[in-house]
Amino acid sequence: SGAQRGPLQRIERAYPMAGDDERERLLQACRESRNSRLYALVILALSTGARHGELISLRWKQVDLNRRTIELEDTKNGECRTLHLIQTVIDELEQLGRIRDLRTTLVYQSEQDPTKPMSSRTAFENAMAKAGITDFGFHGLRHSAASYMAMHGATQKDIASVLGHKSLQTTERYMHLADEHMGCFCQLPSTSRRNVLR
């Protein structure tokens, strides 16, 4: 039998979000969430393609806002990886830094117990419901990030490097799914991936 899928993967659709409108509805619902860190988590995932586990365990020592980077240390493939941050993410992280709980080094800590990572499942599902989005899991944000990169001219090798794929076959599967649904995507407002999130 195969490995069990986590709760954020069980409801995952096997392709990216369907375009600007769906993305903006989700982001607005995340902004309005009772979970004050959900929006910052989702835009970081959507703009970098990082995995949920990589982000939820993120600590402040890994964040360098001056260099506009995050250094991932405990990745799925065992290798370190650098995330490059867009201004929207930097603004959100600066805001989290101003209200951070000094009892923890976690960026996305639980509001009930700041020494533990936040639980995002319920908040994310509630945001999806409010946005009218069905059959979509957190991992779909990773597929969406790959699609945005491909739509803006990134090569398969570039995307593999950003997502931390050891095998180009894994990236090829992502790109195949993106190609199948390219007709569903609206034109992005800019040729730069940095303007995908407004």
C-alpha cells in the first residue's frame, strides 16, 4: 500500500487554480480569515511553490528580509533551497515580525500554543468555502506556482530548481497538468511573476 496522504492533500485537485478570479477570491477570503497568519502563509506558498511542511515549520532565523530570501533547511529531498520573495510577501512577513511572540522562533505559530506550528487546515478549508472553491487542497498552490512560472517563460529546469525537484520527470508532470488546463487561465496582469499577487 502507498504512503498515507496528509489531511491537506486528501481534498487536492490534480491541477492548478483556474485563473485570476479564483485566485483573487481565495486570497480575499484568506485576508478576511480569523486566522491572522493564513494570508501570509498562502501568498508565500503561491509565490514560491514551497511545500506546506516546509513553510509551517519555518523559523525566523531562516528569513532574511534584507536579501529578500528564505533558506529552507529541512526539505523533502534533504537539500537546502533558497526561496526568493516578492514584495507582497515581504510586507506580510514584516507585519508578522512586528507582532511576533518572543516565546517562539516559529514564523507561523499556533495562536493556542506559540511553541507549536499553526494548524492551517480548518482555516484554509473555510477560506476555500467562502471563496466558492471546491476540490482544491493546499498542495494545489504548488501546482499553481509552477503554472505561473511556466506561463512567464521559465524552463522546466528553472521550475525544478525553484520547487526543489530532484527529478525533471516530477516537474514534467506538473507542467503537463498546467498545459492541459492552460485554456482555463485568464491572462495575468503582467509579464512578471512578481505581479501575480496584488
